[in-house]
Amino acid sequence: MQNRIAMVSTFLAALVVSLPTQALAFAERSGYWDHGWGWGHMAGGSLMMLLFWGGIIFLIVLAVRGFGGRSPHGDAPQRSGKSALEVLEDRFARGEIDKEEFEDRKRVLSS
């Protein structure tokens, strides 16, 4: 996830940095109406507005998810919803523990 975030932020930064250079290249051409942009400045402005607000929203989402109160070691494991006795019975049924250990643990759980 963080790798994807780094790629997107690098792409957006490169796009924002390259736009003024492209604008200067078009402005230096002579003989074009409106320095070669024509109606393109409207499309470019709209695109930049979308990129700007998209970037702001993206940063807000990252901040909320980053400071959202999750533990630094990742999400907590999901509970299976089984009681301790059910887990013990499952382990005994699978043969992970023998009858003596099952009886001992069952006695501890019931007391």
C-alpha cells in the first residue's frame, strides 16, 4: 500500500513540476495566438484544479488513516467468536492434544 502511495505521489509531483516548463516552452513560440495555448489553458486549468483538490483529499485521507488509532504493529487479529472451551474441544478433536491434557485444561477453564 505504501509503495503505491509513493508511486502516486511521485507521479503527481513530477506532473506539477513539469507543467511550468511546458508553459514556458509554448510561450516562447512566436506567431501563435495566445502563445500557443488557445483554448488549452482552460483544460489545463481544470486539470490542475482537479489534481490540486485530489491531492488535498488524498493527503487528508492519509493523515486520517495514519493517525486513526491503529496499533503500530498492524491491525489486531480478528476474534473467531468461539469460546475457550470450544477451541479446546476443536484441538482435542484434531488430535493436537491428548485426553489427559484436554481434561486438565477443561478443569482449569471450568473453575
